[in-house]
Amino acid sequence: MSTDRGRVHVAGQQRRTDAAAFGNLLLHLPNFLCSLVVVTLVSLLLGNFGILLILAWLASGALVFHRPTESALARHLLRLRYPTPQERATLEPVWREVTARAGVDGRTYELWVEDSDSLNAVAAAGHIVGVTRFAMNNLPNGELAAVMAHELGHHVGGHAWSGLLGYWYALPGRIAWRLLRAVTGFLFQVSRAFSCIGVAFFGVCVGGLALATITSLYGLPLLVLGMPYALAAVGRRSELRADRHAAALGFAPMLAAVLDKLHQQEQLRTAALTAAGQGAPVPETAASRLLSSHPDYHTRLHHLQQYLQPTR
């Protein structure tokens, strides 16, 4: 793939919030409300200063677009690093080609590298585009461009920042849920010491508390139970939209080749586990498919077919 570029047209609209990003934010609303309840309860312990805690938590979402915070996220959570000069010399020409085709100012984003031997890439927060060392060193320029165009699709569609924002505002509720599970598990073990009567009494108490919580919160906790499935469905849709973004830029054949390599890697990994005597892989269930954040290989390839047909 040629990376020689002359004059580059930069589109007026650099980002947007597409249906997948908007759906992600909408589906995180129950999680946000549960977290707001948790933060409000904690703020009661601070008396008159409690409102400051609530306001600080609400304002903290702006950190998604704060460059130093993004860098900390990339280093410590995503395990990324800045590319070396030699790696930058490999990545930047390909990135310039991708962003030029998209009409996007490539300097808006930061390129990062993950020291991994798997074929992968990531778009996170407001400006992070990361690729694995394996992808950078083993993919031809065209296929590397397809991978980066896919991640750029997540950014221009708003998937990266909306996903992180939703996760961040759901965090207090998640922490409270884990603590509640731990306490409930401990109390259940204690109740078992009092035989069946203790277990029955424990079940009645927990059931009554759950019913009171659901009633007082207008059924909101029941919505939260179904959120993982709905969010996974939106995640699969965002992956297909990012594929379409890369294909519309002319990278459909390269992206199909990358998907084929990913499929082969998965099959080799499964064969290696079987040969190592770890048993046959567990068959994928309907629930696991519904909870998957990525479409399967055949679905992604099917949606690329319209871009792979020869033009007449």
C-alpha cells in the first residue's frame, strides 16, 4: 500500500455520536442511576460536604478526554507504551494514509503499542489508538492500515469515549454490588451453621430485602440484570460499524484478510489446547454468544461482502 500523500482534505466534522454510541449511553443509564444512589448514600456520611462528593463524581466524567488521565489509563490499565522511534517510523505513515482517506486530523490521536504476541488493537477514551507489537511487525501495511482504520471508526463514531464514560459512571454501582455479594455469601455460610432453619430464615430475609429494594426503586435493579446482554449487543453493532468504516475507506479486502488470520489463530489455539490434553473446548452456548462483545468471524465477513464485490 502506498503511503505517499500530497494535499490532504480534512473534513469539517471530525467526530460524531452514531446510533451504537448513543445506544451504549442510553443502556448505561440504569447503571448510572444505581451508582448515583450509591454515591448519594456514601455522601450522607459526610454531612454538609456530601453534595461536594456528588458534584465531584458527576464532573469526573470529563477526565475521559483529559490527556494526562488518558496516558495513565493507557499505561496502567491497558498496558500500552509509547512507540519507539523505529516503531513510530512504521506506524505513522500508515496512520497518515488512514486519516487522510477519512478526512480526519491524525494529530488528534496518540499512537500506542502493546507488547503482545497476539493480533489485536484498541481504541480507548478520546484519543488512544493502540496496536500490538505482533500486528505492527507481522501485518503488511495494507492490513495494518485496515486494523487502524477499524479503530479510527470506533473513535469517529463515538464508541470509545461513550463506552469508557458508561463504564466509569457504572463503577460505584459495580463496587457496591460486589461488596453486597461478598457480605451475602458470608452471611449464607453463617446461616448454614444453623441447619435448614437458618438457611430458610436467611432466604426469607434476603428475599424480603430484594423485594423492598426493587419496589422502592421502581424495578430499576431488574433492568440492571439485563444490561450485560443489551450492552453486548450494542458492542457487536459497534464492531460492525467500525468494520464498515474501514471498508468504506477502501480497506475491505485487507480487513477480510485480517479477520481470516484472527480466525486461524483461534482455531490453532483451540487445537493446541486439545493436543496438550486439556480436553475439547467447551461448546459455545446461546448465553455466551449473547454476552460476546464481538461478532463471530462469519458474521463480520458476511457484512463485508458488499464491499468485496467487484465494481461494474
